[in-house]
Amino acid sequence: MNLSRVFLILLILCALIPFLRSKKMLVTLVIVASFGSVFYFFMYEKFDWKVEGFRSNPNLKTVRADWKGNPVNPQGRFLNDPVTPLPAFGELWRWQTETNPQKQEKKTDTFRLNVTKNSDFLHSNEDCVVWLGHATFFIRLNGVTFLTDPVLDSPSFLMKRFSELPVAISDLKNLDYIIVSHDHRDHCDEQSLKALAPQNPNAVYLTGLGVETVFGDWVKNTKIQSAGWFQAYQTDTTKIEVIYLPARHWGRRYLNDTNKNLWGSYLIRANGKSVYFGSDSGYGAHYQELGQWLGGVDVALLGVGAYKPEWFMSASHMGPKDAVKSAHELKAKRFIPMHYGTFDLSDEPLGDPYRALQELQKKPENQGFIQLAGVGEVVRL
């Protein structure tokens, strides 16, 4: 950030001070301006949004013939396709200073997810999907077991967990695969991965390019495969097939590693059955393209929370309406919503996505399509 911009920010601060009505407003202004300056410098000012080349894992098979690889900028940082720059400082400032129209509703909302304490599914052989909260699912297909984006407690003191786990962490053992879709802390949690590692010594970790550098030391496991979009992981394809696919999102673990590590979604397929795990994604043309390319999926697991204000969040998260639309475009037979009710990550009340989905269920095209699974509920495939 050059000195002229620093001077401009200081001038704006000085100009606003006389209009502040309280000490609290002054403190808020200083915090937002300071964070905004850092945000602008590290995430926007220094980031080059020009496509310079393409990256993939040369050791993995690319399953789409016309795919060049993931677009990267001149510094080798990943970009969405099409390129979607992160919000500018002015947009961040607007979000942090405008009034949340659901502020009072959020304060009084007592919604909690229904949790069924149940570990029987872990000892079964049937094909199933079980939501464990947020973006964590237990999936069994053709006898092969998966755990997606394991965040099994509060990732930090800033992120309180509002739903219990339906099983004890110690019960999550002898898994075949552990999926880590991207590096954000509500999807890639150090304590959860460290807890799972010793009780899953033979698990293979499936992630995106670069993300292995974040958690590799935590799990002390050399069985990590990192893929680019439209790349198939090395599995016993007579039993299971797993492909890393596009998502419209971004990556960052710290202040200066924006988009250093890739983000994505997953197709898990075996014996004519398929599960699409969408992880984090804003709405985009990739859903319709994937629906046409894949020819449909049995179940789509898509996020519906952390979506307000929509003008700010829609680039990286979907709300209920867009998620339902995306699931239809994927040609899914069933849609199970996720990424809501477990953590408070944005402006909407915890129960807002659930209530919106209940209304959407009433539409003829969504009856029997939207499955509002509870945490711990076994959904058979």
C-alpha cells in the first residue's frame, strides 16, 4: 500500500471523528479501518487477478479432455474460473458499518439443529450419508468409508459450536478416506485432524493442490493426495472413484497466503451410485456444466449458510434459493443442505436457512427433493 493511500485513510478517519456519537463508535471505526487497511494490502492491493498459467498434479489423471488445469496468476496463486476477485475494501467497510436488518431476530433466535445420538451406522455395511454438523459427513459407498471436512469441536474461541456431535470422536476410526476440501478453519481444523490421525493410521487424505502443506505435519501421514479440478484420485476404481471438481470460492489460512492453496468439490461414485460433496461455493455456471458432464448424481450435499448479506457473501457462499437451484442444475435426485446451524459465521440467524428451506420444500418441484436431514440421521442411498 503506497503512502498516498495511507494518508487518504488517515484523512478519512480524521474527517469522521467529529460525527461520531460515542467512544464505542470511535473504537469500532479504528478497528474496522485498521483491519480494512491490512485486508486491502494483503488480499487485494498485492493480488494479481490475471491468468498467467495453469496447474495440476502430474501424478494424477485428468478426466476431462479439454481441461488445461487450474488457472493461476503470475505468482502461482489460484483463481476461480471465470476469475472472480475478492471484495474490495469499500465493500468490506460497507458490510462492517451497515445495520444488519436481522439483528434483533438473530439475538432472539433459539433455533438448534436436531441431533440424534447414534453410532450404529459406523458398524453397518449399508450405503449411507450421515451429517455430523457443518460440512462434516460420514459417507459409506460400496463398503468404503469417508469423512468430509472434519471439524468436530469449536475451531477457536471465536467460533462457538451450536450443535453436538452425534458420536464420540473416538468412534470415528478405521476410516478409508478423509477429505479436506480447502484450508479455511471451519473446514480444515488442526485439533480435529490431530485427534483423528492416530485412530485412522491407514486413512488416505484427499485434498486440493497446496492444502497438504497446511495439515501434513498435523497428521504425520504420507498418504495424502492433492488434486487439481477434474483430476481423479488414485483409488481402487473397482471399488470407488473420487474426482476433485470446481467450486467458486477462495483460500486463505493467514494474512499473506491468499489463494496459495486450492479449493474444490468432490464426486464420490461406486456401483452406479454417486454423492456430490460441494464444500464451500458461491453459485456459478459450474453447477449446470457439472450436471451435463456427470449426467446427474444421486445426492448433492450443498451449503446453505453463511450467506448474508448476500451482496457480499454470494461470491463464496450460497443461500437456500441458490443451493436448491444448483442441486437441480446438478441433476441431483436428492439435495441435503449443510453448512448451517453449527457455527455463526455471518449476518443471518442460525435458523434462517432452515426456515427458508421449509418454505422452498412447499414448491412442487422440491417435494421429496430437499431432505432436511438432522445431525446423526442416517440417509440411506
